[in-house]
Amino acid sequence: MTMSFSAPLVKIQSLHKSYGPHIQVLKGLDIEMKPGERVVVIGPSGGGKSTLLRVMMGLEKIDSGSIRFGGKPYISSESADKKTEIDTEVRRSIGMVFQHYTLFPHLSVIQNLILAPCKVRGEAKASATKRAQALLERFGLGAKANAYPAQLSGGQKQRVAIARALMLDPKLMLFDEVTSALDPELVAEVEQVILQLAAQDMPMMIVTHDMWFAKNIASRVIFCAGGVVVEDGPPEQVLGAPKEERTKDFIDRVFHIRH
Amino acid sequence: MALDFSIILRFQEALLLGLWMTVKLTLICIVLGCSLGFFIGLARTSRSALLRAVSSVYVEFFRGTPVLVQLFWIFFCLPLILGVELSNLTSGVIALTLYMGAITSETFRASLKSIGPEQLDACVALGLPRRVQVTNVILPQAVLRAVPTLLSNCVSLFKESALVSAVGMADLMFVGQNISNNTARPIEVLTVVALIYFLIAFPLTRAVTLVERRVLTKLAI
């Protein structure tokens, strides 16, 4: 994908999304993300964070608004019939990791990794397996290639899920509360893998409740509440010295004492 | 009256022929019934209201009536409606296949429903085309999840197959009844017949537990 350096990687404009007639989750969201940015989205539950990521992955229909990716139209619902248009080619350049791993339980770790490259891109099995093995080694999972998901710990499952998404060489990674379902002692191993990707300038958007992780990985933090962006800025500002009262309240409650 | 099981040896061959008929009938109806059940299971979860309605009526009818009545109806009424003679075997196969189709369709429907929406989310996130989603992700999981219940369905069918003796099919039960009538030794003959059914059904029920323990625990599905 070619794009000029200053062009935004993602441009979300006036995004509206509701579940049924009464529950409006996103109420006109505008976000621009530059290439190489690592955006952490924080905010109270029900504030629309996960919905935003699901919409960006093309898993949810939208009511109105648009998303452009790498300068190309990606998702829109601007036609008269309110149908959500998704460019599936563009979607393939985005990878997502979910809270509950979502590995395919009937496939071994290596089969989970090579399914999409072989079936979507038509890559030869041998070459996909070689790449998958290398990726697993890098994430400390080399010995688990032939294990089934049920034989792995939560942390290992989540690392496999990240490796599976990376097999398609995404231009953007979405992480939706990927450590929320893990036992506390397993959180670090997953966060280390994401930090490793960050060090290689992988653009990412992360929804997390872990403020330590947010502080360490974010190049920018967005505080989202009530379906809109309340505050958007560098981590030192949003997490350290928020300007908005609602952000301050939230940060105080999460950190207990702001640091 | 002294029990004398040695008389069974005289009818060894007849009993084996009866058993072969029972096994043959069961195997034919397992293959046909499971295939029918799979498509009916899909039809019951289909988007088409017509397909859902037709398949529901079929399943509820066959689940809600005694197998013996279904068998008699197919044996006596179907030839009158169609105007053709049906052999005992054909009637038996039709009746038990329709019965098996109805019960396995519920098994397949439940296993299809038990695959969470997050599996489909993962498919979309990986850009898998619809065909790959179905053949590589949904179907294998649905079939694996269905295996223990399907095995139980097969055991049920094997036992229910004894009902075909009522329409004169020479299965194990029919042969057993005949020998028992001719020898006036119902205790010996029917006990041996029961034991033969048990010796085949019991390992199958154990297999259900084994599959549950080995395969499904390993895959946690």
C-alpha cells in the first residue's frame, strides 16, 4: 500500500453505531491515526471502545459515517439505503486479537496459523509452515506447534492468536482487551509480545483496562466515554494530567491516586 | 424346569444369520439416517422459513410417534399409497432411516448451535471466505461435537431395530422368537438373544465415554 508520510493511516469520520432502536453506542466518533502510531483507547465499560474496534475490523454494521484506511475508502454507510459498505480487500490488511483468544479448537497451533495464509492468499503449505514456525519461535512457542489450543495456558493461547493475526502481514493490529481474561501472572508474557511488536513500529489500536500497559505502550491515548472521544493526547497528558473533568474522574478511579 | 442352554448350539447358524440381518440393517440406516439428519439439521437452522417449517414438521412427527407405529405405517400404508410392493428390508430401511434422520438432525442442530459467534468473528478477522469458514471451521467442529451423541443415537437405533421383527423381517429378534416358540424354551433363547444385543451395544456405549474423554477433552470443544 502506498501512502504519503503525512497521510493518516486511519481516518474515522462521524461514526454512528447503535444496537437496536434504543442503544446508541457510538455517537459521532472522529479519530485520525497516523502511520506508526500506537493508540490506546481507554474509558468506562459500555463507552463504545470494543464496538469501535469491532467496527474497524468490519465485524459490525454502522448506522452512518465512514472509515478510510491508507487513504482508501474502507467502511461507509452513506448511501440512501443505509447499507454498510465494507471493502474486504482493505479489511485483509487489518489484524485483530480478541479477549477470548478465538483460536480454532479443532486445529493444532500450527494449523491455526497457516489456515488463512493458505486459504486466503493461496500460499504453499510448506512456506506458510516455515513462516509460522519462525513466528512461534520468536514468541517462545516453538515447542507448542503441534499442541491443541486446549493444551495451552491462557497466555500461550493469546500469543498464538497474535501470531495467527501476524501471519497475514497486517498494516494495523487491533487488540481488544487481550489480557482481561488472563490470570494476573500470565498478563506480562502477552504484553511483552505486544511491546515487541511496538518496538518494530507496528501501528496498533489497543483497548485495555491495564493502565500500566497503556502508559508503557501508547504513543497516544484516547479517552472514550458515552460514545464520543472525550480527550485525545499523549499518554503523559491523558493519563498523567488530564484536561477534561470526565477523564480526570476516570483516571482517579482507576489509579486511585493519580501518578 | 431345568435350564438347558445347550439347545442354543443347535440354532447357532440361524441366530448368526439373524444377527447379520440386524447388523446390516443398522449399518445401512446409520449411514443413510446420519446423512439425512445432517441436511435436516442444516435445514432447521436455514434462513428459509419454508425449509425450517418442513424440516420441523418432519422431525417433530417422527420424534413424537412410536417407532413401531411408524414401521407399521410404512409397511402397510405406504405400499397402498404408492401402489408398489415394498420388501420387508426396504420398508425396514425406510422406517428406521426416517427415525434415525429425525433424531440425528437434533444432534447436528445442537452441535451447530453450540459453536459460538466468536468463531465466526475470528473467521472474518482472518478474511476467510464463506466456503472456508464452513468447510474448515464450522463443519469439522460441528461433527466432532456431535460424535458422542451420534454414537448414542447409533446404539438406540441398533436396539430399536428389533422392532422390525414385528413386520416379519428375519432379524435377530425374529429368529430368536421363532426358535423360542418352536422349542418352548423362551428363557434360554431370549436370554441369549438379550446377551447378544448387550455384547454389541455395551462396547458402543463405552466408546461414547472414551470419545468424550479422549477426543473432546483434548480439543476442549
